[in-house]
Amino acid sequence: MRRVIFLLIISGAGLAILIGLGTWQLQRKAWKEGILATIEARIADESADHLPQALDQEADKYRPVRLTGDIGAEELHVLTSIKDIGPGYRVISPFTLEDGRRVLVDRGFIPVKEKQAARISGPATIEGNIHWPQETDSYTPAPDLAGNIWYARNTGRMADHLGTEPVMIVLRASPEGEAGLRPVPVSTSGIPNDHLQYAITWFSLALIWAAMTLYFLRRSRP
């Protein structure tokens, strides 16, 4: 009898923990969906015609803007790949606003073979979203400055390299006259929401735990 009581206590505690973890993941799923909905609404909002003077990474991230200024001739090439197209580069250039401020602009994607192709520079009106991409980690190689190949977007280091503010405008569409670049606008597709899969895993483990408990209880019967 003591053995059965001990088994019930352990099994009940384990089952409660597994069900609790599954329920928590469902709550996290709802929380993440709320965040994604907020981000998507901000991305699709009406474009402002100016860049805030005091940028806030929490309040201004993904905010759409429509700005007039000059695209610089300098380019940084970030190695990347697009499904069904293949390898290529994101083209990052400086953009000087009418008030003299300089920011980074992610102009879009080019295939590898177009790395040396000429692209427009000078006066332009751009439309995109404010962003602070920081894609490097301890495994990211240092950029090949001689070959102009960067392996991830690093807003701070790119801004230092091009002499701009540490903020990036990721274009929604190419400015008038630009035909060689494919914009890669910001989206929520890169923000994972795997909480449903985690919840299913925990609930499945709870079901297995319950089945094993029943099995051992039957084995423990006289």
C-alpha cells in the first residue's frame, strides 16, 4: 500500500508539472501573438514624413517613414541568401536627410553577379521602416573590409564605418529610378512563435506520464 501511495504522489506531482508547463506555453503563445499583431500594425501604419529627433528603440522600432535626402555612393554588402533566388548581398548605404542628419539605409538584395553593378545615388525619396538590426553573435566572422563583404547586419559598427547615426531605414520599395535592387522589407516572419509546438510537447509528455502511471499501478496490484 505504501508503494502505491508513494507512486500516486510522485505521479500526481509530475503530471501537475507537465500540465502546468503546457498551459504556460499556451499563455505564452497568446502573449507572443499579441506582440506580433502590434508589430504588424506598426509596420503597416501610415508613413511619417520625418525622422524623430530623439529616437527610441522601443517606441520607434518598425515605425514607417518617408524621407527625402541623398543616397550616398558608398555601399556595404551583407552576404545573405533568398529562397528561390540564391546567394547575394543586402546593400547598405548612407542617406543624408535634408536637415543634414545621416542614417543607414538597407536598399535591398542583389544577386552575387551584380555586386559590382552601378546603382543610383544622389537625391531621392525613400520609404521604409526604422530598424536596429543586430544580427552578429560570437560565431559571426569579422567583416572582410578589403572585399567589402559583411556577414551580418550590425547597425552600430556599420554606422561607425559610414559615419552615420546608428539607425537603419529598411526600404519597403525602391526609390524612383532604382531598378537593380529587390527590397527586403521588415516583417514578423523572422520572429519565432513556437509556443504551440512546445505546449503540444508538454501535454504529450503528460499523457505518456499518465499512461505509465496506470501501467505501474496495474503492475503493483496483488
